[in-house]
Amino acid sequence: MDDQDLIDLQKEVFDQDLQKSHITALKQIVINDDYDEAKAMKGFDFECFKSLMKKYIQKMKGQTCWKLLKHFEYDTNLSIKKQFWDDKSISEEVLCTARSFELTKSAI
């Protein structure tokens, strides 16, 4: 996610504007041993998102995490809502008995 994506996400999820200074602050939050500054400054990827969520949890910002997860179609069981991903191309029987699935690049 680039800076504009972050601005759009903030508006969609929290109905607030995100200033450039806040974006820089967000990027500084996720910089640690696992996620370096060069990666963070390029934009947010999934690893960065996970680091940010971890920081929110550590700071007791659970509601922020839930709002973001629900925006990305997760339910209260931390599962992606079936209607979001199920295009009926795989039978219910296969879905119930499968141990794993491989996602295409576009799905990821």
C-alpha cells in the first residue's frame, strides 16, 4: 500500500483524514528488527500490516485492530467471511474436507 492507499483506508475505515506527517509516524511505528526502514518507507505490505497490528495490540488498541480486520472482511472468529471469497467454484464437500488451499497471486 502506498501513501495514497493509506489515506484512502483511513477515510474508509475511520472516516478521518490522514496527513502526511501521520503516515510518516505510522511507518516509524513498524520499524523494528523484523521490518526495516527502507521497506517501511516504500509502503505497507502484509508484513508491515502485521507489525502495525502487533503494535496496536501491545498498546491496547484492540478496537482499532478489529475495525481494520472487519474492513478486510474478517469476522469475530478471525475468518474471512465466506461470502467474500466463495465464488461457488469449489463444492461444499471439498471445502469441508480440504486441509489447505493454495492461493493465486491475484487472490493474495
